[in-house]
Amino acid sequence: MTMTITPVPTRRTTWRITSATTGRVLRQLSHDRRTLGMILGVPVLLIALLYFMFQQTPGVFDHVGPVLVGLFPFVIMFLLTSIAMLRERRSGTFERLMTTPARPVDLIAGYSVAFGAAAAVQALIVVGMTYGVFGVSARTGVAPVILTAILTALLGVGLGLLCSAFSRTEFQAVQMLPVIVIPQLLLCGLFVARADMPGWLQVISDVLPLSYAVDAVQQAGLHDTLTGQLWRDLAVVAGCVILTLGLATASLRRRAG
């Protein structure tokens, strides 16, 4: 009887696997022009379109523009990550990686770093357009807005990875959009202030992480200093990021098992 001993990943091995996954995903993104256009070009075009739409209505873009800076990364990264992970599974890449010392947490970390870096670049470009070119002001500075955009992007990554575990085709992954994304967009306070919603909708809104991301961006524009509420909002979004990435890791382990 032959006993197979699976090597236990060391800290160095874990770092190498994570960095290798990050590098591979970034290389794939850099060679995919359509994906680059979706990450870097589409948000800028949409922000510009909204600016010119509301140019004759003072104050509207100043309210909507900053909120969308935090929302775009969430939507885009959710779509990209869910579809990218499905492609990994359908091409057999995921199964081959799971035969190596790579653990699900290493793969999730690699994807998170790669898409987080892409989201950071996207956030810098969109924030530069919104606050630099179109003249929207953030009284506490743009740093909280950029941080919020990166956190919402990571939230989209986690939810995208999680939803991909329950999808067999790219079409099924896209079908998750009206279930996971659209309700949060409708109830986050972008269209109607959360305080003006019926009580039962406020309760639902209070458990949706995107509501706190929107509130964080709005707090950055209303106050001269970083308020406790802004820090609370960022902490809630960060906690949701950790939760979704943890659930995504568990889903990878389940699919691999």
C-alpha cells in the first residue's frame, strides 16, 4: 500500500502562489482590450455622459457623480470576476491549480489583489475626471472616495467569485446581476434618500453593503473632517468584503472537493 503525502504549503509557498495568481490575472487583463476598455474607458464615458446630461441642472451631478464613482467598480468587478472564474473552470485551469499546493485562499487572494489593483487604477481615473475635470468637491479630500471605490470593487470580486460557484455558464453568471446587484443599486440611496423610503425598504437597505458605500461617499462631500459615521460606513463595507471573500473561498473548496 502506497501512501501519498500532500505537502503542507509554507508561508513562502503561499506567497509565491498568491503572487503568481495575481501576475497571471493581471497579464490576462492587460492582453484583453475589451476588458481594459470596460474597466478604464466605460466608467469615464458614463461619468462624462451624466455630466453633460445634468449640465443645465445645477447641483444634480454634484450629488450623483460621486456616488457613481463608488458604484461603478462594484458592478464592473462583479461581472468581470464571475465570468473570469467560470472561464477558469471551463478551461480546466482551476482544476489544474487545485492539484498543486495551491489552496483556495491563495487563489482568492491572488484574484482579489489583481482586481483590486485594476479597481484602484479605475478609481483614480474616474475620481480625476469627476473631481478634477468636472469640478465636484470633496470636503474631506478624495482619499475616502478612492478607498470606498476600492472596497466596493473588492466586494464585487467576492460576490462574483461566490456567484460563479453556482453558475455553469456565463449566461447564468450574468443572470445573477438582477438578483445581487440591481436591488442594491435601487435601495442604496442613489435614486431616493433612504430616510424617505418606506420602513420595510429601509430595513432591507440597512443590510445591503452598497448602502454604506454610498453613505461614505456622501459623508466625504458633506463634512470637512473624517466623521465617525464615515469610518463606520467604511468598516461595514470592509467587513462585508472579508465575509464575501471568505464565503467565496469556502465555495471554491466545495467545488474542488
